Amino acid sequence: MQNDQSWRWAVPTVIVVAIALWLGWVGFIASDDGLYYFGAVKWVDSPPYSGVDHWTTRFPVELSFAAAIAIFGKGFAAFHAMSLGWCAALLAAVGLTAKRIGGASAGWIAVMLTGTMPVLATFASIVNCDMPELVFMLGGIALLPVGRDDQRKGFAAGLCFGLAFLSRETAILPLVGLVPIFLIGRPVGRCALIAAGVGFFAVQGAEALFQWAVTGDPLHRYGLAINHDDKMDRAANAEGNFLLHPAIDPLLVLLINDDFALLFWLLIPAVIARPWAGLRERAKARLLILAAMAVAAFFVVGALVHELVLNPRYFVLAAVTATIVVALWLVKLRPVLRAVLLMVLVATNFAALSLANRHPHWASEMLVITAQANPKRTIFTDKATYDRAALPLRFAGVRNVKIGAPAAGSLYVCGPCDGAPGEAATPIAPPSTVIGALFRAIGLEGALPGGARKRLSAPGDAAEVRTIR
């Protein structure tokens, strides 16, 4: 296609990505995002801030979040601006990378597939480190000089890789893919890769100097990071995954997981078709670098199966690489077949997003709702529920919530409520998933098996609002 024709992809791409954002919208989850907010506020109110844990030392994340807070204020608008801003940056990085390799149409298709990919579409509404890490990683790959030993570009690429590492330490894993490229000396020259290493360590050195100046310990960040995994729950491996044996479990995460839907199944015929065969040498080289780094990250994560949780988030570079290869394949197909396959891919992404529980901490949400609906009554709850609701309560200006033994005449919000004070109340289930709501609307909810009905129509733990006599 010519460039003017390729822009016809813009409208459908924007539409399907917007639908994916709506289907996968979660927003504040009172988890890592709350910790990032704490550090970012420190940067706004009393900079500089060295960080006190694994999250608040991720300075690319923290500083960009601080910028959002400075512009939009201390509220959820800053959260949304932060997450959507990095999502837009990621889609632009993917589109430009795919365009550089296979042309404008491949770029738009790659954006469409990436923007509707469940693992990324969900995180587009949640403040996270994954997207900054991936943006800097793709930026570094784009800056690597192909076919020549340009040390300045190599150094710039290293700076990007260094910022990716500061966003999350897992960024070191794809860099293993540059080792064979260095040994071979192509398609990127050894001097350029050495310069990239210098750029990478320049970023780490600057961060160490900052920590030294602020805390007196240049390795402050690493001391916090080393202790991060001491109590990691390996049972999390089974969440959303179909696992059989550590030797093949990483592959099963790609093939049998709603976070990727059918993407990696379509990658199989795409690879067999070898859509890169007709590309220019520079384009082939860029795809080779991207694939080498994605494959390296995949195998290293697989090798570290006892050190890392098998979370789909760790495979996003492989997923983005897959979208680009599939996009290269689709642009070579006949228009009708291409349209059918695209609709199937996007539809399965939508279906996977429609299965998601968009209210992961429902009891905390009910606490806020109850407190707002009863401003003249004291609302009691447990510490865990309160902690997750603390920021929403603050942003809403609600001050009638307390932790502890409830007094007579008050309300108590809990979930789960085993052993909770007060008279048992009718449990309030969290809102259904999108597909659950659809089954309910067409009157087929009762036909679902019990387990499926609960998963679709009442995902997560129910909450109770108990009256204290």
C-alpha cells in the first residue's frame, strides 16, 4: 500500500484500541500503583527523594508520575494521565518500529494488535512499570546502529537500555540477546555495542551518585531490590496459567493464557510463511535484533522459573515481537483473508478482556461507597480493607471511616467477613464481567455451570455492610 492508503488504518485502529481500553479498564487497584503514588508525591512535595522500597526507587516511573501529579493534581486524574500517557508512548513505539521494518500498514496493524492485547490493554489504565520499561527497551533497539559502528548511536541506545533497567530490573534479561550479536559482530558493530554498554552503565552510575549524595549509600537501590523477593508466593504461578512441567510451562503461558488470547497461535503460521523474506537488509537486521532480544528474555525467564513468578508481564517483549511478525504476515495476505484474521484476533482479545474482573478489591470500593452514602454515621472496617481504600477516601474527602471495634449504631464493612462483628448481612457481589452482564441481559445466566456463573457474574469476594446493634 502507498502511504496515503495506509492512513485508512488510523480510524479502525483508534476505534478498536478505545474499545479495548473500555473493556479492560480497571484504574486504581491499591497495589503497586499506590506505592508509586507515595514516591511521586514525595518528589512533588519535598525533592529529592531517594525511595524507601523496591517501587519508589524506579525513578523513570516516579518522575513521570510526579510530573503528572504536578500538572493534574493529587487525584485520580494524575493516575489516568500517567497510565494512558505511557500506553500512548508504547503504541507509538510499536507502530514506528513495525513501520520501520515492514511499512506503514504493518505499523498500524501492530498498533491494533498491541493496543487490544489483554495483558497490555488492562495495564493501560493502571499505573505500572511495565510500559515505561518496554518503551525504553524499544527505544534502545531503534537506536542501535544497523550495519555500521556508530558509537554515538550505540551510546544513546545504551542510555535507553539503562532507563529501562531503572524502570524495572527485568530489562536486563533481553540484553542477553545482544551477546551473540556482539560475538558475531553484526548486524551491529562491536564498538557500537561497547558504547551501548558505556551508556547503560552511565545511567546506573548517575543513579548511584544520586543515592550516594542523598543517602550516603550508592547501592541503596540494590539493597532494597535484593530483599524484594524474600516472601514471594510461588503459588501465584498458577493464577491464570495452565502449567504442566517447568520445562514447558513458559511456552504454555504464551499459548494458553487469556492475556495473549490467540496471538502466539497466529505466530506459528506467520513464522512458517517467513514474511521477512522480501524485506530490505536493514529491515531484516532490525527484526533480527528485536527477535534475538525477545527470545533471550523468554528463555532466561524460563530458566529462572524458581526465581520469578511466571507472570505474562515478563513476556511482553516477546508478545510485541509476535505482533510485528504477525503484522508483516497479514499485510502480505489477500485483503479479505487479512480482514477475517484481524477480526478473529481482535474479537478474541475483546472476549478475553470481557472476562476480566474490573473490581479486584471490591470490599474497599464498598467501603468508599458506604461512607459517602452515610456521611453522618461512623463506618468501621478492618485494617486491610481500610489501607486499600485510603487514597480513594482521601480523594473523595471522606473522613467518617475508622479501624477497630465498632460502636453501637455504626456500620461495619468487610469482605470476606468470617468472624467479623455485627449481624450477618446479605453479601454484595462485585459487578459482573462484561460477558457475565451480557449473559444476564439475554436471560442465559442461569444456564451457566455454577463455577462459570460465579466467575462471570460475581467475580471476586463479596462484601457485606453490617449494622452494629
